[in-house]
Amino acid sequence: MATLIKSGTLITASDTFEADLLIEGEKISQIGINLKIPSDTHVIDASGKVIMPGGVDVHTHFALPMFNTISSDDHYTGHKAAAFGGTTTALDFISQDYDDILDCVKAWHQKAREKAAIDYGFHMNITKFSKKVASQIPLLRQEGINSVKVFTAYNDRLRLMDGEIFQVMRIAKENGMLVMVHAENGDVIELLIAEALSNGHTQPEWHALTRPADGAVESVNRVISLSRQTGAATYIVHMNTRGGVDHVRAAREEGLAVLGETCPQYLFFTIDNLRRQDGAKWICSPPMRSKSDNEGVWKALMDGTMQVFATDHCPFFYDGTTPIVYENEEIAIPGKELGKDDFTKIPNGLPAVGDRLLVLWSYGVNSGKITPNQFVALTSTNPAKIFGMYPQKGTLMPGSDADIAIWDPENELEYGVKYAHHRTDYNLFEGWKIKGTVEKVFLRGKMIVDGNQWFGEKGGGKFLHRKEITVL
Amino acid sequence: MATLIKSGTLITASDTFEADLLIEGEKISQIGINLKIPSDTHVIDASGKVIMPGGVDVHTHFALPMFNTISSDDHYTGHKAAAFGGTTTALDFISQDYDDILDCVKAWHQKAREKAAIDYGFHMNITKFSKKVASQIPLLRQEGINSVKVFTAYNDRLRLMDGEIFQVMRIAKENGMLVMVHAENGDVIELLIAEALSNGHTQPEWHALTRPADGAVESVNRVISLSRQTGAATYIVHMNTRGGVDHVRAAREEGLAVLGETCPQYLFFTIDNLRRQDGAKWICSPPMRSKSDNEGVWKALMDGTMQVFATDHCPFFYDGTTPIVYENEEIAIPGKELGKDDFTKIPNGLPAVGDRLLVLWSYGVNSGKITPNQFVALTSTNPAKIFGMYPQKGTLMPGSDADIAIWDPENELEYGVKYAHHRTDYNLFEGWKIKGTVEKVFLRGKMIVDGNQWFGEKGGGKFLHRKEITVL
Amino acid sequence: MATLIKSGTLITASDTFEADLLIEGEKISQIGINLKIPSDTHVIDASGKVIMPGGVDVHTHFALPMFNTISSDDHYTGHKAAAFGGTTTALDFISQDYDDILDCVKAWHQKAREKAAIDYGFHMNITKFSKKVASQIPLLRQEGINSVKVFTAYNDRLRLMDGEIFQVMRIAKENGMLVMVHAENGDVIELLIAEALSNGHTQPEWHALTRPADGAVESVNRVISLSRQTGAATYIVHMNTRGGVDHVRAAREEGLAVLGETCPQYLFFTIDNLRRQDGAKWICSPPMRSKSDNEGVWKALMDGTMQVFATDHCPFFYDGTTPIVYENEEIAIPGKELGKDDFTKIPNGLPAVGDRLLVLWSYGVNSGKITPNQFVALTSTNPAKIFGMYPQKGTLMPGSDADIAIWDPENELEYGVKYAHHRTDYNLFEGWKIKGTVEKVFLRGKMIVDGNQWFGEKGGGKFLHRKEITVL
Amino acid sequence: MATLIKSGTLITASDTFEADLLIEGEKISQIGINLKIPSDTHVIDASGKVIMPGGVDVHTHFALPMFNTISSDDHYTGHKAAAFGGTTTALDFISQDYDDILDCVKAWHQKAREKAAIDYGFHMNITKFSKKVASQIPLLRQEGINSVKVFTAYNDRLRLMDGEIFQVMRIAKENGMLVMVHAENGDVIELLIAEALSNGHTQPEWHALTRPADGAVESVNRVISLSRQTGAATYIVHMNTRGGVDHVRAAREEGLAVLGETCPQYLFFTIDNLRRQDGAKWICSPPMRSKSDNEGVWKALMDGTMQVFATDHCPFFYDGTTPIVYENEEIAIPGKELGKDDFTKIPNGLPAVGDRLLVLWSYGVNSGKITPNQFVALTSTNPAKIFGMYPQKGTLMPGSDADIAIWDPENELEYGVKYAHHRTDYNLFEGWKIKGTVEKVFLRGKMIVDGNQWFGEKGGGKFLHRKEITVL
């Protein structure tokens, strides 16, 4: 059976035009004017609607153990929330839990396979470097993994030293892989945290005060320097400082293979949010910064310095002692309350995978900051290209997977936890006005979301064996 | 009758994918996988071929009177040359020959209408400013003209003073029009020319020496300042200095509505070409600069600082005393020889409209400087959007005019005057290696070029009533 | 007879040290520790006092005819006010009132010679350019004039066109002369003024609104471009925009011979002052700008981008219909009231020559923005060097003219028109707190100021035959 | 007895003037025109000569143990060489050889006290950080030491981690001390060295290839970031990269308390020198870079981005197996030959303390790159002010120590090891043309050098108890 989406306005990274779109099997087969309707075709009238490729979120953390609890969305609930938000592909990060990184990959497959409800792939965290690890990184390519992630922060836990990052970058360069980097200055952070605690500073705002923007800016520059020396394609995750994006802009003007990503939370919130009574809700790393940083990041999103708008989705309950009803079951997972007396014990992370597209459309497109084409590029086409999923993912062209979101650009609502499908008890955008919502979502031709109905299924998502990266 | 272009690789400003493309009437009606072939359909096997939207050249001068002669391509021969080079839309500039600028428009229609072989439109030169002119500029919109051009050089001939440009910009801003600017410092040029001549410097290189890059850079900054003050969308034509594109880059980072264009000649040639015995061939304004400028302009093309790659096509014979055979007739038009004893008498301009796409593909795409998608954006989509012709022109989407070029990306040849169809006796790229050539060209569904055969016709081109400009 | 200034703290552009200073005749003859006191020596105990070289103000306008009146300080009253403010050398500008610029020089000598009370020199305004003028500019050197001034604004009155400035610069370059430039965009100003008046905007703030900062910034860049092309030493007068000083900073980093000057009014006041009921007091050109501009100019003063702190002293009465008593005589000179119904008729200019040093010391040195050594450099040493008066002027070294100011750095007072000695009825710094005042002033060894007593005399100032300019 | 230096041209950081200078006791007592000659005065006719304050070299290493040998100049021979080169003050670095840093200070006093022939002081290296060290750093102030040095390179040997440097900076900020930083990226260096050796690359050029400029640039930025966060006055030693000085320039424009130093070797030599057969002579750290870096550093010296021109004097014999005659004795000290088979064993360092002033005068002042006043500022006044020795040192003013060098600016010679007085067997400037040489040198009033005669003495130098640092 085929599906015909009729008379919608199709939006790609460069084009906007009215046409019909035909889905046959798992693929988009035709787009055209007044397409003939094959028999046995489900016809959807999309006049007045906007048709976009399903979103691609390359930065998520599902069921990630942290601080004696676990991020509250697993690959099923997280994928479902993503889908309701118009996203049909999500990549998350494999923890380096075993000596043999191929074992880590296996373990992550086990974690995801039976739960996945949208298509998915993995990045490999490299948090302990050794000769063995060095020799195994190239083997990831045949596992369909072309990206590794390193950290310049979290001393003695996740951090690699500069010399180790340098080595990872050289291996990546030789093997056509992308190096993703969490860039903060670990040393200064550890020091400030210890001092804050010893001075009795336990409130959430100290999370931000002990992770200074200056250190993030500095380490972005350091990482760029390593990228320049090794030639490795380098992708700085969750950028949130004006100085940092300025370094990326300069690096790109210099012609370096440096890419950047930001996330919804870094466009709108500041350290002031951490000072609220419920400030723990905004605890993630890197932390909320200043208005000036927000503006700098917006500009970088608008002018192409940032190529990707992802989420770093890693939700926790605000109050993990009080159950919520999720899919008809009561559930409570320990969350932010763990750190009510010590900001260092507040799990780091927040819900976003389902909010991403709606918020950016309302506050980026509707406000005129970015065009609808840029919206598609930032949220779908660019990440698909960079991470080696294009043209299977990321566009509406014939031959591509029929991952499609039909939007009603005129629909208005008040957003919040009730609307989002994250498995958690709060939403950062609670009460925000939204104009433009997702009506129907297709995953490889199958309609998995229709209004507030869910037709997706556990295990319905496929692992993406990713190919060549592209440096945009 | 329909036409089906089968199994080609379609390239748009953001996408690359293999599909069939169906033309019905003047429009693209469908793109898809294994499209069914309607009866009475002409099927073209495009496997291994590249399908792109027809080129849009927004900077041409056909039959432009200059220095007691006239540019040697008229709207017919120029359009034909453009078509053979894959271009299906060309805009040229109306001279302000009459007090009433609407009379100027009429005159230009008369000049073009019966000759046009591809679709075309006009910009209006404002070279004499008055209250009347000020009041008439807004009327151009209903004439389908949304762009005016001003000059900061050519004192007492084409130049408007800063205060006049300021006024033109305000009118343009109020009326949604684009201000195109030729930016050089007229004052210093006039002075240096007078001195050069009085010192007996008559050779072509003095054309460049009397039009210093510094003055071009300065006036780009001046124009940007006027744009900042008035808010007018401003488009700097034929940029060719490193300093100039740096100013545009900075203006864009500042968020100003400033756009830039460059042309083939400014990527490859320098003042050294003017020092050749046949240096007059390279005489145009602004003049050839330095290697460093070429590199700066390439970079600006690569990083998006320049949005448009046009030509400033304005050919003259190198030796207008010796006829050539063009369309089976002998013809000679006075040309560069007019200035053999005085560089100021050499007609300013050179052939390029037919070379533009082939040269950029071979030296930009094949060399890896730009992607095929950027190629389409720079040569077709961006100019169509900026100048208000999109989505009728500039893309391959269903509903758009079926202006299509089928390329053979593997075909190699030695380029030159024999291959190009310009009505002149020389070509700047004589003997250059080209890989990637135009095989077939469609104008609104009609095949006008097939290999070296011409099926276009005088009067077959339609005037484009252009709509809203877009500031990319 | 000699004078010994004992135990003061001497300050030069680089040194601060406690020593005695001996004046013999017109010169400083010795500085040392415990200098022996020759017989017949006037000994001044300067312990706790600061000894600096007399100020050099290179930008003044005495008895300048404007708008049917004349600036209210002539070479006598202006020099006297300067002296009370610690300044012992003043340069002003010769108007180009005659065809023969040497006649202009003569006329200016007549104007100044019998009035001068401190040492003085002239710059030559070039406001009408011709071959004859071109041939005469080099002759100024033997007149002791090594600096000319041109304007990019005041169309049809003072402005030279870019090509003329280019020629002046080449002549200056060849003859070791400095080109001073008043940089605003004349064209846009004329236009905006005409529009403002025709719209009935007559209030003082329109003086600023019709002279936009953007035009000043642009023309600074234009002038720098001409300087780059000609190699001429170029000195931008009365800089007051953040963008303008940024251009100068960049030019200097590029290694160009570009220098910059600012004045007290541009550090403290903004367009808001023009909006006061007595806004006309702040009318001068260029006009007051914004807080951001003030800060940019302060920074440029602190970091050396500006080498000179002068005044553009050109006072008028605020109410020229009401006499004041000056030197025991009643006097009233038509002033700001001329433009009470039309901002374009308000004489442009304000009193500053006597305020300059006190204000900069209190608000620059005392606030820690600049060091005392920078103070001396900016107000005395640098201008003396740049304009070819060093080491005769601008320092405290043996052999230099004994032009000396003894300051009491601890003395505090409330400043204003009563304290300043300008021949006008208002002061911009009325009521400001001042700490650090001038106690005694010596001109070539003669004490001309002692507290509030005046010992200077009309005709006591000598014309300075200036020598080689220096590009700092 | 007094000394009168008659009729010389005195040069300070801002002034140039002809005068007599009188020395009484250890101090300059007077400068003046035609000073009267006290009886019992030694009169030196200095007409045609240039009189400058004795040089201040704040970066030297005397008798520094390294790689099983020791730098070949001790506090006596090094001081003597310095004096012959016009330098009368030298600071060197205390190694942190003992747990108690006050013990380290004591040890260094013992090393220097009986040898010192010019005035001297110490910086304290902090190469092992602990709570105890943290608590002792402030105690250095009462020892007359207001500067500490840290390293971002030499892992496991000299390097402090970022968090430790951050702490040192905070202590320094609180105690008015200066933090000197050797900025390279230690991690990458260690890695590259290990790889080079394992690949059999043992030649001197690998010293440069394993210490990439990029790492130096990056770590300068990192250090600036730490300085911004802590507010500590920060002084980057021996800067030699274009990118590094650009970072310092930007930091200073931002208003940060960042200072920079460069040394003679970094203005003239490149990695090509290391490729010579005797390349080991140029081995020091950081290594020789590129022509472009040299030019960038020159520019930074000229425009004030670098405030200090020092040496990093740390000489070794080129052939420590062949004795030279020094002060009538044969001596050989193991040197560069130690690393003839392994570049990592070549002692790092080179002779320069005696060359510094002559080379900069000939190639900086005579070439017009810097003025004589800048020369004095860079080599004497600025370092004296920054390191808290001014006005005792660094100027020619009455009351200052009579540390004076009389130069013959016209004397020309071919420079080299024979002329310099370093205790080593080679000179980097062997055979260079020098114009302008040191004739006589006074240390606190005593003539210690007269032509090629030495009147200085072991133990004649005094320890300088340094006071407040100044951030220029």
C-alpha cells in the first residue's frame, strides 16, 4: 500500500514548493504536481500543511546511568517522545564500560535493539585511551559507527588529556571518522567545585559558577588547535558561549574542518534559571550561561557557524520521589532531588528531544531569525550529511527513506509537560506559546504518529550503519 | 507531449539524488523513482548524467553601446551563447538614456523582445538622479523590475554622489527593491587616468594601474556604510578584491543586508594578463587584480560571503577589423583595437556568459573547492531567490519552469572560442582543460540545445516580471 | 636671574622622579638632586607638587569668523585661558581666505602676532584646491608650517573631493608634511540637514542627528585608504566614534602612517546633552555621540590608538546678548543664540583650551585610566614630536624651553566658568569636581601664571617655526 | 669622587637630548646644560656619543644544571658578558630544588652572592605545587622577589597543570606578584618526541618539529584565559610565534593584565638554522620557528604588544670536549655534543646576554624598525618598571642608580665570539655587521667596562630587593 501526501508545502534545506509526495514501501517514490493516485493508496490532504523530512537528533542519552540513577527516557520512551516532536532518527553515545570497545558496542546494541521505536545509531565515547583502544577505533567503521566523542573535562572520569585527544584525532583522520568534543577546562572546574563545596555552596547556581564560560571558550580553542595539527574533522558538541562560537567561526574562515552544534536550552536560558527555587531543572553540562552568550549562539546558528541543532537530551525527574503516570503505569525514577543538598549530586541533564523542533520553529522561524529551509538544514539535512546518513535520511527526495513530518504551521498551543511525551515530570518550556505543531509522522513509510495517537512500536526502529562523514 | 529525463543524478542547492524527472508542458511535473512513462513521452536516458536547473546569469550587457561601438553580443547571440553554456535566464541593465525612466524600460523591451532566446529580465541603471527619477523608481516594481544599479565611479558619466546613492537606497528600502552597486573610487581613478595619459602611459596594464584595488575596497566600505544607514538591501557587483570581500563578510556578520557577486574572470586572472601582448582582451572594469585578490575571492565564494556567481558578460572583438563567421555570416564589430594607442579607448568588457558554468564546474567543483550543491546555489538558486524569480527559476522542483541542463560530468575537452558560442573572436579560457560539459538544455520544457545543435529561436525567451527580492 | 623649582616630582612621558629643576634664561638648564642654588635665583619650593612640561594644544580656533560672528577668544584671551590651564603652546588653523596661500599666512601672522601670549604656530587649511595651491603647499615648510588640514565635509564650503585630498596627500608626502583631516561624510550631512529643516526640525539635537556617526566612521576609513595609497602621514582630528578609532587602530597595526586626536568633549558628553534646554552649548562639529562612542574613544586614548589629546577650542557666547565682564571690561559677542530657531545657525564650537588638562587629570589620571606619564605624552610630548616642536617643546629636559606647569595634585575645587579664563559665558564642566590644579606656569622661563594672577602679556608669545614631523 | 659625562646625547624611553650628566656616589645627581665641574671630578667627553641607562635583562639562566651538565656562564662570567654588552642588571630563575621554597631562595643567594658582578635579582620557579608551596609564595615578597614562573610544558618535570597555574595566579593576584609563563603544549610535545625517537629521528631539526608552534599559540591563549579568570598580572616569556603575539595583542586590547617578552634569537632565526650541520647551536626552547613568525614577533616588538626584550641566556659549549681560553684559563664544559646522536640530549639554551643590545640597536634601531627611545624602553625602562626596580633602575634621571652605558653609535665591527664575552665557544651572530657599540659601562657610578677593559669584580653586584610590579 502506498501513501500520497497531497498538496502540502514541501520544505527542504534549499527549496520550498507545493507538491504531492508519494510514499511506496519504505521510500519516497515521487514528488510532483497532481500526482496520479495509484489504487490502494492512502491519501492525506496536506493543503495548508508543511511537509518536512523527519528530524535527526544526533545528541541524545537514553537510559544513561549517572549518579546512582539513570536518565529517565530509555530507547523506547525517548524515541517515542522524539517522534511526537517530529524526529525520526536519534543517535546516542556508547559508554566505554569495557576494555574492548567492540564489547561496548555489543552491549549498547542489546540496550537499544528491542526498544528502538525510530531509526538510531551510535557514537562511541572514548574516555580511557590505550594502545588497544587506539587499534580498535578503526574497527568501529565496519560497525557502522563513524564518530567518536572525547571530553576535555571530568578529570579522572571521562577526560582525555590533550595528548590522548591528539592521538584519537590522528586515528580519526586516517579512518575518515569524526571527533566530537565536549570542551570545558576540567582542571579549573574540579578546583572550583572542591572550593565551592568546602565553602558550603551547595545550591544549583554553583553548578554554573564552578564551570566558567572562560574555560569552555579556552578549551574550544585548544581543541581547534589539535584539529588544525591533526587535520581531523572535529565537531564541538552543545556549544553555548559567545567566545566559543567565535573561535569556531574563525576556524572555519581559516578553512579548518571544524563543525559546531548547539541545543535548545542554550538559546533561551541563563544562570538566572539556576537561581530559581526549582533551578535544578536546568542543571546540565555545560551549564546555562548569560544573555550575551545566548545571543552569540543564536547568531552562530543563523549565520551557519553552527551546522547542527541537537538536544543533548538526558532527562531526569525533578522529583523522583513522586510517581507520574506514563503509558498508563505509575513510574518514578530518582532524579534531581538527589542533589538537593549538594549541587554536585544533581544528575546532569534535561529533557529536550521532543521539544527541539517545535521550539525552534516557533522561536526561530516564526520570529524571522532563520528561514524554514535553514530549519530543515539545521535539524535534519546537515546532521544527516555530517554523520553519514544522507540521502537515506535528512531530505524529502525520491529514493530517500520516507521519514516525514507533516506540520500544521498555524496551530497554536501552550506547551509543557502534558504535551511533550518525555518520561519525566517537568518541561523547560512549560507554558511557552507554540505556533506550528507536528500532526503526523512517518518512519520509513509507516505512520507512527497521528495527532496524539501513537502507532510506533518497540523494536520498530532500525540501526543505521553510517557511511562517509561530510564536513559541511 | 511530455519529456522524461530518466535515471539522472539531480542536483539542487542542497540535495543530490538519483531520480527520473518528468516535464509536462513548460513545467517540471514530477520527480521520482521509476516514474511511469506516459504515452507520447520523449524519454531521455540520463544515467551517468547530472541534471541541474538552468543557470541564471544576473549580470550581462547585450548590445551595449560603448566608446563608439557596441558590445558584440545582442540579446539573441548572447542568449544563444548562454544557453549552450547551460544558462537559461539572463538579466541585463537598462541604460538611463531618457529623462523618463519608464521610457528607458520601454526602449529596452524593444531592444530585447524580438531577439530573446532565453528568459530575461532587466535591472535599471540610475546614473542621473533627480526628483523625477526618485518618484519613478517605485514604479519599476509594476514593470517587473525590482533592482536598480548605481555607480560610485565614472565621474560625470555614470557616477552618483554619496548623497544620491543614499537617497536611492532609501527609496529602494521603502519599496522592497535591491540596490546593486559598482564600487570603485571614481575620483582617484579620474586623476590617475589623466596623469597616466599625460605621462604617455597608454598600454593596457595602465587600465589596472589607474583603478587601484584600494579604491575599490574603500568604496565597498562606503557603500556598506550607506546600506547600514538606510537599511537598503545592497548587492555589490563583480567583487574582485580581498579587502572588499572582507568588508562584505564583516557586514554580513554584523547582520546587514549586504550581498556580493563575483565573476569568472576575477578568480583566475591578474594584472599580468594585461601585460601580455594581447592584454586588451582582459580589459574590463573593475580590472584584473592580484593572485592574493583571486584567492580572497575564491574563499568568499566558498564560504558564502559571495552568494552569486555571474559574469558581467560584455564582449567585444579583439580585432574588430577582421570578420569572423557567426551563424554562417561574416561579421566584424569594432572592438579592442580602438584603444591600441590609448588604454582609455579600449572598450571595457569581455565574453563570459557561455563560459561561466563550465569553468566553475571544472575549476571549482572538480577541484573540491565547492560542492555540486554550492555550484547550483551560486549559479542558479541564489540569484533566482535574490532577484525574485524563485521558485519559477532556480530549482528542479515540481511546479518550477522546466529550465534544465543535462551535463555529462565525465566529458573532457579543450575549451576555447570554437566551443563557446559568443559572437566574438577570442575567449579568455582558450585552451583550458574542461571536464564536465552541457549536453542538453531545456527552456520551459522545450529542448533548445542538444549537443552542438541549436533549437532555440529569436523571440522564444520571455520577459520575467520579477517579484519579491530575498536577502540571503 | 635664574629660577629653581625645588623638590618637585617631575613627570615626563616616561619618567616620574623627584628632583630640582633649574631655569636659566628661557631654558631648562639643569635637573638634579639637591642642585646648588646660584646666587640671584628665585627658589620655589615644589615639594608635594608635580612638575610637568607646559601643555601643547595643537587644535584651537581663535577669532575665527563663523556665521556672522566670530569665535569669542582671540589669540590673547585664548592664550591666556590656555596658560591658566597649564598650556603654553597653541596651534591654530589659517583660513584659506586668499588665492595665494602665502598671503593667508601673512594675514594670520598679523592676526596673532601682537596678541599672542603663549608660543604659537599655524596649520594651513586647504579648502580650495588648484594647481597654484598645489605648487604653494611645499612653500609652507619655509614658513615654519608643516601641516595642512583638509575636510571631507561641508560641501561647497570647506570640503575637498577625494581626488583633491589624494593630491594634497601626495604633495605632503613628498614634502614631509602632515595631512590633518576632518572626516565626516559631507554628502549625507547636507542631505539630512536640508530634510530636517524642511521638516521643521530646528532644535540642537538635530545637529547630531544630521551628522551621523556612520558617516564619520566611513570617511575615516576612506581617508585611511587615501593615506595607504599615497603614503602620507595622516592625522585624523577630533575623533569621536568607536568605529572610527577602530579603523585607526587597524591602520596602525597594518603599519600605516595614521595618527589620531581626540578632545575633552568627546569623552564625556552625548547627544543627550544636546537635548537639554541649553543644548546649544554642546554644538560643535563633529557632534556629541553616544556612551558607547565615549567608551571607545577612552579606550583608544588609553591604548595609544589616539596619540594626541587636544581641544578644537572654538568658543562662542551661549547668550551673546548679555555682556560679561572680562578683564574688567563688559563684552558680549553674538553666539549660540543666533541659532535659537535653526540649529544650522548656531555657531559650531565650544570652549575647552583651558579645561583640557584639568579635566583629563581628574577624570583620566585620578581614575586610573591613564598614568601621569601618559598624561604628559598625550597632552604635551606627543603633539610636540608629531608637529615638529620637540625637544624645544614637550618635555622637561635640559636644553628645552622652560615651559613648565607646577601642579598641586591634591588641590580640589568645583570647576566652572568662574575658574576658567575663557572669554565666554559658560563652561561645559560647570560644577564638576576637580582634583589637581595648576599653580604656576612658566613660558620660556618667565612665570606667566601664579595662582590666579596673570603675568603674561600680549605679544609675549613667539611664533614657532616648526621642523620635521614625526609619525609616532 | 664624581664623574661628569659631558655633551652626550641622552636617551630615555621618551626623550632624546644633548646634556651633561653628573654622577655622584652611586647615583646620577644632575643632568644639565654646561654643568659646572666640581673639583675632583672625572670628566668624560661624550660628544657624539649616546648615553643610555644600563640594560636590564630579566631572563637569564646562570650555572643552571641541565642534562648532566651546567649552563656555561655562572653569575660572574655571565654578568661580565652582560656588562660588556651594556647590561647592568640581570634577573635569573631559582630552581625549586627543595620542599621549602625559602630554602631554594637561600641556595640561590649562595650561588650568586660572591660571583655577582652586576646588580641582580631572582624569580622563583614553581614547578611542584602543594599547599605548602601555596602558603609560601606570598613570603617571597619580603625576600624581594615579586615574580614566579610556571610552565605548561615539560610534563612530569617542570609542568604545572592548568588547575595549579590557576591557583598560583590567584595567589599572585592577591599578593601583587607577577606570573611568568613558559607556554607550550606539553602533552603533544611529549608524544611527538617519543614518536620521533622511536622513528629514529635524532637530528636537531626534530627539536623544532616535536614542539609545534600551534601548541605554543594554543597555550598562550590558555594562559590568557586563566589570567582573565584570576585577574593575575601575567607575563609570557620568550614569545616566538605570530599566533601567540596576536593572542597577547587581543588580550591587551581587551584590557587584560597580560605582558609579553621576546628575545634576539626569535627575531632572526628559523628551523632552517637547525638543519645546518651545526644546528645544535640553535637548540633552545621554545625552538626556532618560521620567517612568518619572526615577522610577527618583530611587529609585536614595534607596536608595543611585547614590552620587554630579554634573552633567555643559557649558554652551552658547542663542542664541550675542546677547551677555550677564558680569562687566561683553559676551560671546557660538556655541551651540545652530548646530544649528537639524540636531539633530546642536546642541552637547551644559547648565549645571548651580551649580544642583546648590540644586535637590537643594529637591526632594530639602525633599520628604522624602532626608535632609540623604544630601544631604551624595551631593554631597560619597561623591564625595570614591570619587575619593580624603577626608578632605581631603568632610566637616567637624577636620583636613579648611575647604571649607564656610553655608546658609540658610529662604531662598526664584525661581531662574533671573539667580541662577546660569554664563556662559550660560539656565537649565533658570528660575522654579523654591527654598527653602534658599547664604550663604557657604569654600575652604580663605578666604571666597570672601558672599551675592552674590565674593571668589574666578583661580588660587586648587589641583590635587588624588588618592590611593586607595574602592568604596562
